[in-house]
Amino acid sequence: MGVGANLGDRAHHVRGAIEAVEQLPTTSVTAVSSLYETEPRIVEDQPDFVNACLRIETGLDPRKLLDEMFTIEREMGRDRAASSRDKGARRIDLDLLLYGDRIIDEPELEVPHPGVSERRFVLVPLVEIAPDAWHPGEACSAETLLARCPDLGEVTPLS
């Protein structure tokens, strides 16, 4: 799972989201990456992000997990419906990056998350906690994806 924030106390929001994920039913967080400061890559005229990844074990199916993630975002002040631009500034963003070796293509639910293989700000923290995480669409590990990632944006550990 990817976590990011670029409004307000970014690190606080990321840590709060991680704590909220830990409270989900039948879910445990098994690894959390360091926090990284990253410059915006898709919509560039916005504040820098703090990003992290976490690995979870869950009994929730992918759709229910995504619904719970959206609930966490709403409770933390994100209103996806009111957002004026896709990929714009946000207080919190939770992304379901991978779900085992499953490939899912449903409305509002694409797993692996689209673009994960092209986003250094996702791959650096993912490789930190799960270098062997398998991307079923690319048929390779997260470590391999990072090695060939075209994104050269800075991903700096937060001090």
C-alpha cells in the first residue's frame, strides 16, 4: 500500500493513515518503510510530498480494502469528489499498489496500481520493505522495476 500527503503536516498525516490502516478489521501491518520527501511528478505545481509504503496482511477482499482506504481518507479530510484536479494537492492519499499476485481491472479498482512501475516515489519505499514484491503485470520484482524505472525524480529520506 502506498501512502502520501502534501498538505499540512505531511509526515503526521502519513503516520496517522498508517495507524488507521492498523485498525482495519482482519488486517495487520507487517512492514512500514521510511518516510521520503518527493517532489510532485505528475502535477508539478503543488507542494512536495511525503511518501511511504506499507505491507499488510488482510482478510479483506480487494474491493472492501479499497472502500476502507477511502473511508480513512475521508475521515482524514480528503474529499475525492470535491477535488478540483486529479493528482492535485491532498492531505492524504492511500493507494492499493499490489494485492498478492492478482490482476484486477474493475471500475475504481485497478491492481496492480496503474503507473506503479514508472513512479520512483512509490518504488523506492516499496523496495525498502519488499524488494521481492511481485508485479504480476510486468512479471518481475519491485527491485527490478526500480532498476529500470524511467522516473529520475529525487526521493529523499525524511530526517
